Amino acid sequence: MCSDENGAPNAARYLNAQLAVLHENAKRCLEEHAHSRRDDNQEFYALAEYTIPRSGATSSWVHSESDSNFHACFRPPELRFICDHDVLVYFTIDSGHVTLDTLRAGGQGHAISLSPGLRVAYRVGFENRRIVGNDAKIGDSGSVIELVILNLKNATLFSIEPEPTSGRDALLRYLSQYLDLLYSAGNHVLFSLPQFGQNSTAMEISYSLMNISAEHEWLASIYGVPVQQINAHMSSLWLKSAMLAYGSVTSSPADWQARCYAEFCRKEPGSYYRIKFGAPHVNVLCSKEVVLQFNIDELDFFSSEDFTVPPIHQYTNWKVAMIVNVLEARGADDQLVRIVFDLSNGRYHHYLSEFYGLDESNEVHLEHHDIIVAFFADEYLEILHNAGYHVLYEHDARWESIKKLKFESHEDTEGSWWSLELGDSSGASSRETIQHAKMHGFDQVVAISQGSMNAQFAALWASSSAVLFHTWAYEQFFSATFKALSLQLLSNNKAIVWVSLTNGTLRALRDWAPCTESQSFDFRDWRIAFEVELKMCTHAELEGGSSLTFKRTLAYEKHGVHTDRELNHIYLDLRHAEYIHEYSTYSDVRIDAGDESRAVILKLQAVVYYLTQHYFPVLSSEGLNVVCSVPVWKSGTSLPSYALTSASFHVYSRFDVGRHNWAHVPPGQEPIVVVIGTTGYRALPRPRLEFSTGWVVHANRGFSHGTLSIARRVFIEERLLGLLSDVNARTTLIPNMVDPLLGFHGVTLLKWAEHEQRRDRPSKWELQPSTGDGCLKYMWEHCEEWRYKVQGSGDMLNATQGISCITRNYVELPTAVKHGALHIKVSGKVELSLALQTMSTKSYNASSSVSWSTNVTVQTTGPGGIKVTTLGSHDPVFTKAEFTDGSAGKLRSPMDMLRDAFPDKVPLDGLVQEIRAFEGAWEYCCPPAAPYALASPVFNDDGDLLFELRRHGVSSSRSSATSPASAGRIPRSSSPAFGRRPPSRARASGRFSPAPHSPTRSPTGVSTAQAVFGEFHVNGKAGGAARAPITVLTNMPT
């Protein structure tokens, strides 16, 4: 024996020799002692003979062979090692019998003779234990006694040869008792090779590397995982690596570690070679060890670093086997199972390796052989470990539920905001989702849900004109029918996009290029995943912006032809899509080792090539990779509140959601796309929207298209209150003294807008403190009081005259929505008081008032979006003048004065016109298929105006030819038809936004809805907030 050789064959011979000697001792015990067959002696001779007496047999010190249920005479046991953890123990029976039917009451049973030479093998685990001691009698160095301990109690049957025709179960039952006897007799402990020599190097013993290991059948599973599943996982990893290595997926030279599973290059002096691997596979030796088989399809040796020249030597179909220990790791709740190889114990297996075409008489061939063996034995496992390929198998039970999800359009006509008091699936109430939404300085935020984007893909697929989403072919090499695209957003402005292929045919590649001579394959029900980046570009930069397909979209038809604005597009960068094998599913194929598996892998290589190199570029060239288009104004004044002049986007989420953890995100907290922008040519306040809330309400079956929010400063302060300031100017009355000598007949009331000193001054609204009644309240108040005193001789009236005119107007904006209705209440009141005090101290008083109130109702009307109407009267209501005793003859009627001055109707046309711009299809954030409509408007606590995004009607954005095909309709077909909306009333005057159907907004087919979901009225107190101090203007002659 040599210290540098594997001592396992020697140890096996030594162990079998011990068993042979122990068997010989047991046999001689029986031969030399006539009465040795006693119960208390069984352990001494068990290796040679074993008998189980018949139940009820006569008690005797000596068992009779004829009076037994089982009797067997054995040859010496034999050990055949499988690996370093398992061994086969063979028991050969020379003669014997087994009795059947011994369990029947009173039955003697039927004895069956056992075939001479019957061989029963058990698979038995074992472990090595060392006993270390120091004894001067042995030598100065420590002595080591190594024990091999067989786990006979957990032995499993491996084989029976020849297979018994009857009595098998009884035989195994009795042999199980026999194993227990051997264990109790101590025959499960054997001595390995002795190590008593001084200064001697311990011999390495590895039973796994013995030649005989190849003769044994492999285990079907390890850690409960079938070997087929392990090999399928490894093949999946190899396929992804092969895509990177051979150009089917975009990669850089720095990705050599990711490619090392399929290709490895060495460029060092004396070693210039390239290895192209096939899919690896494993064979399971035992519960702890496997054989990793690496298949080398091509091995090329070169004379220099230039690998573009033909190799000087080429080998094919080599197989290199490595023995490794494997470990199991489980994640939380046992949902994640991972099997990895132990880097510290990898060993090259010479007998299981094959080197096809190797000429052992050729020194160059032998040198190349040694280089490759050294590479695998010393380096390659560590390279795989560092690249993450040490994971032989990984399974996440949570992914199984994800794979079953169907990314389809939802029945979303009623939206999700129909009850904002319900708890949504994100864990917070829907009302909190809206009230806590913070815009952080942006003028507009459009939150688009992941579900909405998938619904748009479904609508495109259902469109009869979007042929590329139904079927596509690339010459004679590839053709397929498709289901709708679907995606999963990631928080790094990326998405996982699935391409679902219903069925088709393809030709395999040759040298990563289509080949007419390649075999043609059929396939069905494939779902292929890619990681794709989301980007934004201008229309001029969009690859498919000039295509006829894109020019038929709503976005281009409404905005693409105008020079005062430019479309910005959010699109999927499909030209740089990265294939993700772990999230792809192929229902009709099985990836495993072998020639048949090789054909499967060629299929997968080909389909990824045809999709990434040909199909995705076609979609991009037609503009079908656009997921949202937003018009951005470049010029113009008096733009509406929703006209963006700067815009950006990003994927928004509470958590950092990436490729490896997206399946673990709680429902309702998936990432969304937010379009952020400013108006009035203001710069964006920051590059991203800081997280505040989920933005998307999930009250209705967990689905909503999204949310549109317009900042308070933009809509309320700059637009709505600006428009209502004109109402203040027309309803605020100011006393004007024309001729003091005429008394009250010399006083007139002028509107603020008509008063020479007031009309150019602002009439601003002021936000009132919150009273907790679910409203934002604004008030405008103006009070003027005059006191004029006349005193003297003559016929002049000696008296003091006083007049007081107080105007209070209110705007109430509800911060709650029910049944899709929002009521903006605008009201006001003017109080006029007259007073006269004569010199006799007699006082005369008269008073009157005029009030008005109107609700501007924004009602959600189903798939048509919102409808703006006015409830209540615009006509003023005058109270009858009240006079104190005798005052009627002294004073002018204040009611008549109010009637003469106050307008016949309170003008609210500007407000109504402004809000009606939100009716119909929303043309300022355009998805690729069915346009959005705005619904369920509400003001949050910050005063921002929020709408729910819904699908508008059932129409598509691609003209009449793009209506959903009847065969695959995804949207509801029961939505009411809508006609053209009646023309809006002409504006009165003042600062109003452009008419909804001006060049900034084209007509949209909407009329009165057929279904109204309900109304919500907010009725504030007429008096509003507490009265502010009155400024008294005294005009007395000097």
C-alpha cells in the first residue's frame, strides 16, 4: 500500500476479511460444539446460522431445524461500498427454509425451502469513528484505531437474487429480526486499516472514488427531491448561461462568471483553451453525496490568445465526473428549499469520467487531459461557487402560486372607489390611501397600477387591428400564436415581461443563427419571461413614432399633430430584454440530461433568439412597446390646470422590489408607475416622488387602474378660486354715496367689479380652520359701513345716517366621496342695514338680505367617467325688508336697493366649464389601448384633487378598426352606448380655462349616463366661520 493512493480498496478487503474470519469462527463454533445451538449462544454463531423456533414449540436448549419458522445457513457476509456513507451488505444463504401462514390460529404453516445461493443485499449507512491513544509500547507517535460502524437498524432492502416465487414477505420479516441480532451481537462494528507505524502518513480512504461505484444503481432522490427535478434545475441554469455565452441574450465581457456554466476560456502562457459545456447533471450516490457530471461538448486548444483562428487541437464529448457532498438549506416556513454542493469536499472521479478520442500514446493528448483534470479538480467547483452555480436545486413554494396567476383584464367598470370606507388589500383603509397621498411639490401625479397595464395589454390583444399581438412569423423559421403580454413591475424602473405562446413551430439554430436544414419543432403553451427596462423618451426619439400603427393611437391623433406640445412616451426597452429562465414555463417539455434533453434545449435557445432578435424589434418599430403617452406643452399661455409643461416618471413602491423577491410582495402593495409633472413651465421639484402612500385604492376586488391627482395650488388656488373670485366681484356690494343731502336716496349699491376703486383689487378666498366635518371651507368676506352726520340751522335735515353692507361667500369642497359623487357647494349672502337717528334721539332702522346657493355636482356615470351638473338655484333669494316702528316712512327699502344692484343670476359658468374639462375620455395620459376616464373625484386633506382612473366605455384608442374582437373580448360588453356630448354653454367673462372642445381638447363621445350610482350632499352652515371684524369707514365733512 502507498500513502498517495486511494486506500479504499485495501480497506474494503480488510473489512471483508474480518467478516470472513468472524464467519469462520461462528461456523467452527457450531461444528466443534454439539450443544452450542442455544438461545444464549445465538450471538456467537449468528454470522453462520440463524433459526427462529416455531411458536408453541417444545422448550429446548437445542433448536431443531424441523421445529422452526425460519432457518438459514449463511456464507460469509460481503461488503461492497457505494460511497463514503453507504455500503451494500450481501447475505448469501446456502440452505434453509421459511414457514408460511404461521399467523393463523392453530396453524402449523407450510415450509418452503430457500434456494441455495439466495443472495439478499441491504443498503446500509455507515460512519467512521476514530480512537486515538498514546502507548509507549506501541511507539512514540500516537496510535489511531479507526472503526467502521454499520447502521444495521436502518438498513433498506436493495435486492434479492433470485427473486423468490413465494414467501418473500415472510423472508424479509425474519431477516429484519436477523439484522437486529447482528447489531446486538456487535457485528456492526469493524476495524478499518490499522495506523500504528511511526512517522507514517495516514492513507486517504475514499470509497466514493472506487471503481465499483459505477456498478451500483443511483438513488432516485435526495432530501426528498427527485433527481429529475435537480437535473431540470441545473439544465435551466445552464441554458441561461448558454444564452449569455452564445449571444442570444445581451451580455458584456465582464459577465464571464455568469457564462462559466456554459463556456470557459483560459488565456495563460502554456494554457490557451476554451471549453463549451453541455448541460450538467447529477447522479445521487447516497443521502449526502452526488456525482456531478460535466459534459464537454467542445474542447479547443489554441496556440495563442487569438481564439478567432482555428484551434490546434479539438476534442468533443468528454465527460468529467466530480464527487461532492451536498447540503440542504430551508427558508422561513420551509417554503424555500435549496440544495447546494459543499465546496470543501469536491473530488475528481477517474472511473466515472470519459475522454472520447483521447490517444493515451500521444503525449500532447495526455498533457491536455492532465490540464483539464487539474482544472476541474482544483478550480472549476470554486468558480461555480463564486458565480452562484453551486445551487443544484432551488424551489420556492410561493412561486408555485405566482405561476398560476392569470394576468388578465378585470371587470372594472365600477372602479375601486365605490366605497372609500372599506379596508383595501394593502392593509390600510381606502380613505387613508387617498388622504395620506402627498404630492411633495409636484403639480400633477398620475399613478398607474400594474393591473391597469396588464389590462391594457389584454385590450391590445383583443383588438382586431393589433395583429402582431395575435400571430407572428419570421420567414420559415418561426411562427406562433400569442396570448396577451403581461408584466410584473420592479422598483428599479424595470419589469418582468411574460410572452405567452399558445402554440407554434420553430427551427433550431446552428451556430446561433437560423438554419433551413435544422429540425423543425412544434410547441404549445410556453410562457417566457424577460427583464425589461422602462424608459421615457420624446416622440421624436421613439423608434416606432412614425409608424402607421402608432399614428392611429389616441395619443397621436389628439396631440401628435400640434406644434405647441410634444408627446413623451413611457416604453418597454424590448431591444435590450434579458431572458429569465427561472420564471419561464414550458408545459410540454422536460429539461433533463441526455440527447433528448439536448433537443429541448435547442428549442429554448431558438425561441429566445427569435423573440429577442426579431419579434421584439418588430414590436418596437411599430410603437407597440409604448405603455403610456403624456403630452407636454412647450408654448402657450392660459393653459388649463392639467396641462403639463414638464414630466418624468418612475416605478414607485414602498419596498425595494427586484427580480428575486417580487413574488413575496404582499397583495395590494405591488409597485406602480407614477407620472410626475409640473405646470406653468415650472421645473420639477425633485427627480422622484417620495413615498407617502400606495396611491392606488384596492377596494373593489383588489383592482383599480390608478389615480390622477392635481395639486391644490394648481387646481383650487390658481384655477377654481381664481374663477370664483369673479363670483365675488359680481356678488359683493359696496355702498356709494352720490348726494348726502338726499339721504338714503342719494346712496347706491355698486358691485365690486363696477366700483372704480375696488374693481382692480383682488377678491381672494381664505381657507377656514377645519371643523372636522369632512370639508375644506373657503370664505370671502367684505364689510363696509358709512355714517354721515348733518347738523345746522336752516331747513336741512339734522340727523345721522348709517349704512352697513356685509358680503360673505363660501366654497365647500368635500374631502370624502360616496358612490362616485362630489358636490362643490358655492353660496353667499349680502346683508344690508340702514339706520337714521334724528336730533330728537329717535332711531329708525331697516334691514334686508339676499342669499344664493348652488351645488356643482360631479357625478360618476359608469364607464363614461364623470358628468358635471348644477343643483340648486342660481337665482338670488331676497328677504322682505324689516322696519322698526315708523321707519318705513323715513327710510328707503333695503330690499329694493339690493334688488336693483344684485345680479339676476350668479355666474358659475367658468367653474362648470373648468370641471367639465374632466368629462369623457381623459386625453392627457394615454394608455396604448382603451383610454382612461376620470371618476369619483375627491379632495384630500391637503386640498389636492384626486380622481380614480377607469377604462372609458368599451372603445379602443385605435380608431374603429381596433375595437375588441368578439372572440377574445376582455372588456365588459354590457356598458351603455354613449353619444356626443351637447355643446357647453358659452362663458360669461373673466378668467376661464379653454373650452373642453377647443384645440386643446377634442370632442369625446359622452352623453347622459344610463346608470347613476348615488349622490352625496354636503350642506354647510349658512353663516360659515365666525364673523371677522368689520372695518368702519367714516366720511364726515370737515
